[in-house]
Amino acid sequence: MIGTTREYEKPEMQRTLVLIKPSRYGPDRVQDKKLVKKLLEEELASCGVIVFKKKIRVSRELAEKHYAIHRGKWPYGLLVEQLTDKYLIATVLEGPETISRVRNKLGATDPLKAAWWTIRAYGIYTLDTVNKSRQGNYGTDNVIHASDSMESADFEIENFLKFLGIKLKPLGHYVHAEYLVKHY
């Protein structure tokens, strides 16, 4: 009918934790710093508003809590070691459907299975990871992490921010109308 408005489903506001892990971000890696900056400013910023970003050193206790779901499985020790190896960049993004938008930008965990246009396929992975992927051990040198559900995002964000002594404002506080107009 002419003159009627079509109803639509309002996208759900979400937060997600993104970790750029130390195997990729080192103090002596100038090119990697540029790649990380591009990743944060151009790629991930289009998935939501960056409400928190900090270069941090993760304690073993926090890493073990973060990867508790993998405890007792093969990559657990390697994942914990990788997270505590050096500094990492912890980022929290907020926005409509942010979790799925970030996961779509990252691509599949295995870079050989990731779509060509995704961050993981583009080269956020090290050559070592590609070699491991060919051997079927793709999960051990994953250099970027993003929450895979609202439950895991809530758990991960709470743990990391509690570790840092930081409290964010309520969900939806950081996303302004200009952002929604620009991206929707």
C-alpha cells in the first residue's frame, strides 16, 4: 500500500572483545604496527564503535580463565602461552549486531578456509599458521580473537575489564545517532 511504512526488526546492540595477540604485535615490528592500526581504524571501526582500546600484558591467571572452555583439550596450553607471551591489544567494540559483523570481517579461524576478502585471509596470520593449517593444527597460532556469542562476549569483557580495573557505561551509551546513520 502506498503511504504505509514497512516494519523492520531493530538490530540488537552488542559488545564484543577483540584481542590482537602478541605473536603479531611486537615492539620491533613496524610493519605489524601499521597493519594493527589499519585493522583497528579501518576494518573493525566499521563494525562498531571502539569503546575501549589498550595495549596490555595478560597474566597467566587471566589467560587461563579466558580459555577455560578449552581446558583439557590439545591447544589449551599453547593458547594460554600465546596470550601471555608479550603485550596484546585489547579492544571492546559496541554497536548493532557487532559480534556477527566482526566475525564476518575476520573470516574463518583457519586462514585457508577464510574468504579471500577477510582479515585472516589477507595476512593477519603468520606463515607458520598457514603451515600448521595445512597439517590440520590451525588453532594454535591464531593471532586475533573475537567473541563468538553474546554470552562469551559478556564473560570475556567482564574478565578483561575487571583485570584492568575498568568499568564501561551501560550498553548503548557509546553509540550515537551519527554512527547509526553512517552505517545503517
